[in-house]
Amino acid sequence: MRPLAGIPAQRELLGTYGAVKAFTVLRESIEVETAKQAGRTPFDEMIAFFKKNRNCRTLLVEKTDRLYRNLKDYVTIRLPRTLGEGSIGS
């Protein structure tokens, strides 16, 4: 059996991690657009979700370099030095 690749592998990995940590998934966002420029619709929708749902403070991503690849996105999501904990900028 071939191992999963790409988005299916990432979903499986994060789903397993979330289940082990007993996280409740409120929303899943899949990004297929390039992150080199700001203004990606799924990214903007994710930011709006976090701003609206202030009690939701956990974001799971396989690699942070896939989350932000431009300065605007990096500034929007300010990741502190503790891995896995972040805040959404206003």
C-alpha cells in the first residue's frame, strides 16, 4: 500500500493528532492557492472565523511555512515562541 501524499496525508496526520489530544474540530480549511501573495480566500475566511469565535484558540497546521509565506499573513498570525500556541492579530 502506498503512503498518502499531499493534502490527504496532511488531513490524516492532523486528524490523528487532534484525536489523540481530544480536540473538537470546529472548522477545517484547505488551502490550495499559492501563499506567496496575501489575499487568499480560505486564509481570510479562517482569520475571520478566529476573530468571530474568540473561544477557539487552537490552529493545527502541518508546517507553519505553508500557513504564511508573505509578510502580511505572518503579521496577521503572530506565533509566539511556544510551538502550537498562537494569537490572531487584529
